[in-house]
Amino acid sequence: MVTDGLPSYKKAFNSEFYDHHLSCTHIALQESSNNVLEWMHGTIREREKIMRGIKRDDTPIIPMNRIYYNFVRPHMGLGGATPADAAGVGLVGGNKWLSLLNLSTQ
């Protein structure tokens, strides 16, 4: 199990994996930060609350949210561009949802 360097994880790991680490090993990364992952979970949670929860494992909400995040939603950290735009695979036109739909039917 890989975690960031938060000291409380060691105690929790030891209490959960009390079999002298035979089933799992704890690796605490000191330089690591989970800010990106925590931010992503917060973004998904915002959408989930609006949709009144994700009730099925095969829900299309998560994949569609990923598409929205990467192709439609502008990012302040990228100067208003999307991650797809920054990677050079952005969509053309003013309506990015319509562009995605048109590409999916070709």
C-alpha cells in the first residue's frame, strides 16, 4: 500500500495489517502529495451530489464527467484551455459537446 507521508497512516496501517506485514507492505512517500487526487474526488463528489448519488456500478456519469473534464471544461491552470487543448487534441468549434457528438458518429 502506497500512501503520502502523513504520520497517522503508519499507525492505521499497522492496526489494519496486524499479520506482521505478510499480506501487504506499507510504502510512505515523503515527496508525494495527494492534492491532485483529493481535488479529483471533490470534483466527482460535486457532480454526484447534483445527480443525487451514483446508484449503479456501470453508471455513465463517471466516464461522461471525465470527458467533460478533459474536453469541455476550461481550466484556470491552463489559461482557460482544456487538458485536450493543452495536449494538442482539442476540439474545434464553439460547441464542444456538439463537436464530440459529431466525432462519435463518424
